Amino acid sequence: MSQTQSKLWTKDFTLMSIANFFIYFIFYLLLVTMAVYAVDEFGASESQAGLVTGIFIIGTLIGRLFLGRMITTIGNKKMLFVGMIAFIATSCLYFVEGGISFLLLTRFLHGVALGMVSTATGTIVAEIIPASRKGEGIGYYSMSITLATAVGPFFGLFLSQHASFHTIFAFCLALGVISYVFTLFVRIPVVKKPAGERTEKERLSLSSFIEPKALPIALVVLFVSLAYSSVLSFINFYAIDIDLVEAASVFFVVYAVAILVSRPFTGRLMDAKGAKAVMLPAFVLFAAGLFLLSAAGNTMILLLSGVLIGLGFGNMQSVTQAIAVKAVPPERVGLATSTYYISLDAGLGFGPYVLGFLIPLTGYRSLYMIMGILVAATLVLYYFQERKQSRTVLAHE
């Protein structure tokens, strides 16, 4: 392979990564402001405010599940175009004050649009990245989401304290338009469809919505993202309980820095040594971070747990996505990407709702201890999955 073919930081890769950052920046910025908006503007109850936040995730899941499959039919370019236009159009709906019901509809439709866009961008990037640098490339690309998880909530909280909600919506709309403009300058590769037309039965089968070869790693993603949702949703409440509110305010910044520092090394390690070389240590670090978080009594311990969780779950995100797309032929990359994100969103989106029933029984410390045990159990699941896959590969050689 020539040096040109193996080049990673091309114009197309860079523009797609920046566009993806802005899309997820908008998502996380609104994630921390919409519940307050619903209460302040429409007098929503706590359950309604929670639904305003969560229904976006439901929309994203539907966008990936039912519209993500269309990417193999209409192509990457059209999917990206339709998704970006829908994302911008639904961003405009926030300016319409139609009550709590209309806000819920807006959030749902905005989530559907994000599901379309993120499936398209993830698929396009997976096709742009050279095969020899797939793990490293997806690692760098997923850093755009990692940055958004730290910067988006920070700006959301800042703007909610210093600007009106209409200003926040205008800011998000402007970023959405900028993202779309960036994608216009990307040369999107065309993936040839396999010979032969699919039958109606094949189009309606489960494999036309979900990529079966990506399901094993998707199950792992579901469990670890469920564990991480406990951190994402309840760290502030936990910090109030243990009187470490100031430390919690920089928890996700420390988390993001840990990922940014380690990601270049873990991506290259995966390409050189395989996914297991990254995944096994990441499981141990993630579980250790959760156990440490459950025992946090001072600022240093709390932030150290953030570092370990970042090194663990943060690197799992990119590696598991790379595993999903490497397991399928080029024409199925779109569905594999969609399958991966469906599991990730299901864990992050429904996790807080499920764990919310557990907290009154356990408290926050025990919750994080239980989540650490869940991650350790998922390590066992991944280990046996990986061994089975290795034996299958050897049997075919």
C-alpha cells in the first residue's frame, strides 16, 4: 500500500470529524439545558422534564434502526444530505412555543435526525480510513464525540446562566448549518452493492435492520454503556451526597483529557496487536474506576476515578466500533455502524431510567459498586466471545 493510500489525516477525514464534533456538541449542550427549559418555560413536572431529555434518545434509536438500513439502498451521500437537512429543520422547531407536547415532538424528531446523520458520518468515515489504520482512524474520529461530551455540557451550563434559551437555540442552529457546510466539501466514496438484487423476504428480515455479525460486540457495548450511564446521569447527585460538588464539575474534563492523551496509542496498539490488547486492559481500568468512584471521599479519589473511567470506557467506545465495522464486508458497514450505535444509545438512554429504580434501594455508592461488578462480568462475556471468534478464524484458515 502506498503512502497516499495509508494517509489518515486527509481533508475528507478532518472535515467529517469536525462536522461530527459540532453535531454531538449540540446534542450534549441541549442535553443539560432542555429539562430546565421545560420546567421554566412550560411548568413541566420532573417526570415530563426527564422525558424531554430521554425522548431524544428514543428518536435517535428509531432513526438508526428504521432509517439507518436505508443507507445501503439510497447511499451514504443522500443519507447524509437528508439527515443534515432534517437536523437543521428540526433545530428550527425549538423557536416555536407550542407547549410541552410540541417540545416533546421536536425533541423526538431532532433525535431521529441525529440518528440518520451519525449513522451516515460514521459509515463514511469507516470507508475513508485506510484498512491498515482502521483502529487508529476510528479512534481519532470518535475523539470528536469525546470532546463534545466534555465541552458541550460545559457550554450548555454556561449559556443557560448567561443567555436566553432563544440564544441557545440560535447558537445550536448556527452550528448545525456550519456542520452541513463542512460536509459539502467531503468527497464521499461510493460503495458498490453486491451482485444480485435482494428479495422482498431479505429486505424484511432482521438482517436488513441489524447486522448479525456486529451483534456479539453490540451486546458488550450495551452492558458497558449501561454502566457508564450511571456516571453520566448521577455523578452530580452523588457529588452532592458526598460534598464534592466542585470536584464533580471538572470530572468530565478529566475524563476527556485521559481519553485524548491515550487514544493515539490505543488506536495504533489495536491495529498492531488486535482489539484484545486494548479491550482487556480497558475493562480492568473501567471496573477499577467504578469501584474507586464508589469509595470516593475526597477530590483526588473522585478525579482519579474519572481518569480510570476515561482510559477504560472512553477507549472501549472506539475499539468496539472498529470491531463492529471490521467484522463485515464494505456494503454492510452502514448497518454495522448503526447496530453499534443502537446498542450504545440504548445503554446510555435507557440506563438512567432502569437504574433510577435501583438507587432508592442501594444508594449511590452501592450503585457504582454494582456497576463495577457488571463491567467485570461483561469482561468474561467479551473474553469468551473473542476466543470463539479466534477459533472460527483458525478453523477457516
